[in-house]
Amino acid sequence: MTERIVLAYSGGLDTSVAIPYLAEQFDAEVIAVAIDAGQGGEDLEAVHDRALGCGAVAAEVIDAREEFAAEYCYPAVSANALYMDRYPLVSALSRPLIVKHLAQAAEKHDATIVSHGCTGKGNDQVRFEAGLAALAPDLKIVAPARDFAWTRDKAIVFAEEKNLPIDVTASSPYSIDQNLWGRAVETGFLEDLWNAPIEDIYSYSHSPAEPADPDEVIVTFDKGRPVALDGETKTAYQLIDELNRRAGAQGIGRIDMVEDRLVGIKSREVYESPAGIALITAHMELEAVTLEREQARFKRTVDQRWGEMVYDGLWFSPLKNSLESFIDDTQRHVSGDIRLHMQHGKATVTGRHSHQSLYDFNLATYDEGDSFKQEHARGFVELWSLPAKLAYARQSN
């Protein structure tokens, strides 16, 4: 029986040359699987046809935009997921989605090998292979760029020799990955940390320095999940897509950072995530209104660990699932509206409303109607201060 390989296919040079290369190396049939996670750009029907033109025996194009938005992006909102307090997990969130569909395709086509285009320097090799180890541990994994030292120069020569239907002259000085949740740009002149990003590298957002009329949006949440913009109910994909355009027009979501990669090196990355930053900003503020103090404090630790695990490719791990159970429980009362003023690269909260708010106006006010018992505060302060008072007395003696 001829061996079959399922390839995570993007339609670019590297994965296009991988089709005939893998077929020759393993005397196998290659099935190309392309996932639409809202990355835009080239029509996926063209991607489908190119895969067949490069020698794939079958090609699948899967529209996973709504699935990605609802089952991957929205949990990241509930977890306020910002790796190193800044990165909204643009690429990391899409990898378990792709892994899930690769595993399903391998089962469907009786494949024994799964292949991806990752190099040995990046995080994505770990995300793909840790996910496949959890979902389909019997599959063998091959990564031509890593396992066979497959460079871009070699790929171009191979594509020309095989007369593959792909433009091998088009080249970008950057490495770019994008999906509905955002866009990641690296390499090229950005590898010099002193070089400032230039406007040409951005695609999802306008310059925050450019004059633009401010935009105000009301985001409605139900149990921690965004459900409407300005009172109009939307699907997860529709909501993120619209907010990407509106927040992006205000220059929101640009991030330039040096991050700690899983493989142990530091890497300079430039990100755009207009909707991601706007939604997390709004969600954090609604939690400030609806979560009890100790619950909120502990959740910040859980949120950070959840984000680290997703970044590290451990989406399918038991601990990540347990952390998510805690996060889901905290979201029971995170419902209401947040008003955002968006301008000059910032999404600023200007209004909060929730029927499940823990904010009590009569306790908070300093005016007439104050129901706070101030006479109780003296004893509270004395007891609260007692441990520090005793410890300092011992130190003085």
C-alpha cells in the first residue's frame, strides 16, 4: 500500500515544493490541507488548485474562520491572554486549530505521516508536534525545512527544475504570519534591534500619527464572551472582523517587542492585533466591575499561565484544560457593556455597565446617601496593621 502524507499547506513556496519533494523522498502520495483562519490575501481556491498542480493527489481547503474566532480567539479574551503582558498570541492560537484538522485529515485519508513547513528555530514546530502527539500519537512527523536543511535557495532551484506553478521570484524581506486575530512580522531589517519599524510592514492598522476622527464603540459581553457591537448581535467572526477594521483605522494594536521564544532565544517581533487589544482591554475592565477581589487577584495568575501554555504549544495539555475550567467559572457574571473611545492608537474605556456589577454607588459615594460605616474603619485598620506592628517591634528590640 502506498504511504500517504498529510501536509499543512499554505500555498507559498516552501510548502509547494514540499509536495513533490516529500512524494519523492518517501515514495508517497501527498494530501495538502489548507486552513482558512481569516488570514485573507490569496483566494483559497487558487491555493487548492496550486496544490494539485504541484502534485498533491488531493487538496482540502477548510473554512475555519468561525471556528477559530469562537473556539480559540474568544477563550483568549476570557483569559486576557497577553504573553509577556504584551503579545496577544496571534500565531499560537491558530496552531492547535490547524493541528486538529491535520489529525482529522490523516484519519480520513489513512495517512501515516504529517508534514509541516516549520524551521528548527521557531516555536511553531513545537506547537504542531506537541498537538499532534496529543491527538494522533501514532503519526510520524516530517519537517523538510528542519529535517532536511531545506533552504529558500534550494526551494527555488527545485521549483524551477520541477516547473511548479508558483512564482519563485516574488520575495519579501520579512517573515509574515497572519490570521483573523492579528499579524506577525519578523526577520529582515527588524533583526537589528535599533531599527525602528517602517510603515510599510503594517497591513491591519493605519498609523496612529495620522489624523483620524475618533471612533466610539460599545462592546457587549455575555459570560465573558463578546456578543454585540453597538447593540447589534454578531457572530464571533463578524465581531472580530468588524472591530479589526474599526480599531485598525485608529492605529490600535501595534506591538514592537523582544520576546522569549520557547526554544531559548530572544526574537524581535512586530505584531498587529487591533480587535484583540480592543477586546482584551474591554474585557479586563468588565472583570474589574464584576469579579470579587480575591477571585480577580488569583485569576491574573491563572491568565498568565494560560497564555504561557498556549504560547508553548500546550493547548491540549491537562493543566491548560484545568486552568480553562477555572477561567470559565469566573466568567459567570462577566456580562455587560463597555464603551471604548478609540483614537491615536489607544482604546480607552469611558463607560461601564453591568447588571451583575459589584460596584455599589451608595458605598462608593462621598456625597449624600453614603451607606459606608466609617466608624467601623478604625478597628479594621488596627487589626490589619497588627502583624506588621508586632514584627517591627520585634526587629526594634
